[in-house]
Amino acid sequence: MQLKDRIIGKARDLALDEVVVDVALQAFDAIVAERESETGFLIQETELLAEVSSRISGFGVLQQYFDDDSVEEIWLNQPNEVFVSRNGTTERLELSLNADEIKTLVFRLLRESGRRLDRVMPFVDASLPDGSRLHVAIPEATSKHWAINIRKFRKSFRSLDDLSAVGMLNQKQARFLSSQIRQGKSVLVAGATQAGKTTFLNALLNELDTTTRVISCEETFEISSNSTDWVALQTRQANLEGNGEFALRRLVKESLRMRPEFLAIGEVREAEAFDLLIAMNSGIPGASTIHANSAQFALDKLCTLPLLVGPNISLEFTKKTVVACLDLVVFLGRKNGKRALLEIAEVAESSTGSPTAKVVAL
């Protein structure tokens, strides 16, 4: 068998997509062109196969940044604009990928998730096999180039003690929150993007007794639990005919039929906040995350998001429900350039009946 035929076979073994085969052939031709003047070229066959394989498997030129534990996030704005975040600091890389390489990388990353990406559905969120989160936007949602964000999954932070060890909170705060979550208190984790909300939520869940039955609901799998009785639910996009969608609201409703002892919601952005409140108000403790600029703003937002359900939901109802079923708000941000717990607040009722964040000094 000719070497080029073996390259094609290798590409087909590694991919479900002829685009990947085309890129493999382009890589083969490019590498051969670079080395055609070298003597003993056929002796380099093993090296050549390995180099082409690296472009059609793994993460190619990005693999070194996946292997680097100091890298938190990787993103591409266009083929010659590749960035990483290390400890909250942005760094531009001296890399340039062509459009076909980027497409191949995305299709390979999406292969196991079963999620679509096309002109009808130009955005996608998906979980990678290691738990990292992938987000992609393509034209015409973007002006010209594919935009890719990969937020890496941090396996090292499994508990509040782990977060305390890196200075995100102190030991007294860790002990307090561990005690509260074990008592069945409901917690809202708030903060801006990249504040560490999901990492903190996972650490809280791992303070629960390992026999606690945990049901988690999210758009893409990011929540982790050390419970021996844990069911993870994920939303699903509609198919080409517009059928088969599982929205987050549906998952929250279904979770209540699964005998949860603790309910975890990845993030509330819209009307699913109503279902979260209803679940907590039924006596099931839970935790979720929300984008907000302070503990008080998080409470205000949690009161208003359920109004998206429709005009039959009143602000008065949501305020009373938040006061009745939510116990704590944890607000995360940055301090001296690093992620930090900035506020722990107990939820109390103000003189006007609205929920108010009463900061706990620890």
C-alpha cells in the first residue's frame, strides 16, 4: 500500500468526517513538500505518519496548552488570533491555524457530544471528554471567522479545603459553608464570568455526605459530585426539524420526579429560575450559580428572572419565595488579581418584604 493511502486510512480510522480526511491529505502534501529535497525520505515514514496523525487527532498544535495546568482557557477569534488565560492574565500565542484546521478541530471536539453546528444553529455549547467546556460561534453569527472558547476543567479543586489551600477563601469560611451545606441549606453562588462559580459549586457539592442523592441539571456537563448516588442531566438542542429539544426548565421539572435529596443547577439565566425556586420551596435543598455583581444584586436578579415565565407570576410572589427557600449567597470576584470569595451573605427579609443580603463576617 502506498504511503498516501495509509495516511487516508489513518484519517478515516480517527474521524467520522471526510473534512478530516481532506485536512490529513493537505497536511501530508504540505509535509512532503517541505521534505521532498531530503535524502532518505522513506526512512522518515514513521515520523511522517506521527506528524500527520497529530493534526487529525488530539488537539493538534493546541495540545500543549491542554496539557499545561497553568492554562485556564483557550480561545480563537480568527486563525491568527489565539489566546490563553493563565491565572487570570491573558496571553496571545504565536500561532496561526488555517480555516480547515480550525473546522477539523471543532468537528472532532463535537463528535462525542452529538451536538450540531451549522448555519441554522451557528452557536454550540458542549462538554469535552475531560470535562472542559467548548463554545463555538460561526458565521453568520460572527462576521467572518469561527470563534472558539475552551474553558478547561480543573480537576485539582475538589473541595472547599482545596480552594482554601490556594487562597480563594479562608479556613473559617470553608468550615462555615461546609456546615451549612451539610445541614441542607440552599446556596446561590454569584459572580462575574470567570469568577470560578462552577468550581465553587462543585466544591460545595463535595461537602455533602457521599450517600446524598444528587440530581444535577445544566446546559453542558460541568458539574461534578463525589456522591455515590448522583444523576447528571444535560440539555439537548432541537434537531433539523425543530424537534427533540430538552430545555433546562424541562430538566428541572423532570429532576423533581427522581427523588432528589439535593438539586444542583449549573446556572440560571432565564425562566428556569422559577423552576429552581419552586423546587427549593417544595423542601428540596439546592444550589445554583448566577451572574451578578454582588450578593444583593444576585438576590434582586433571582427575584426578576422568574417573571419571564409570564404575566401570571408576580414580583411579590418571587420575593416571598426567595426569602422562604434560599439561605445563603456566596459572591465571588477577584482580589489582587486572583479569584476570591468576597461575600457570604445570609438571606433575610427587609422591612418592605424584599430579600436582603446580610453579609456574614468570617
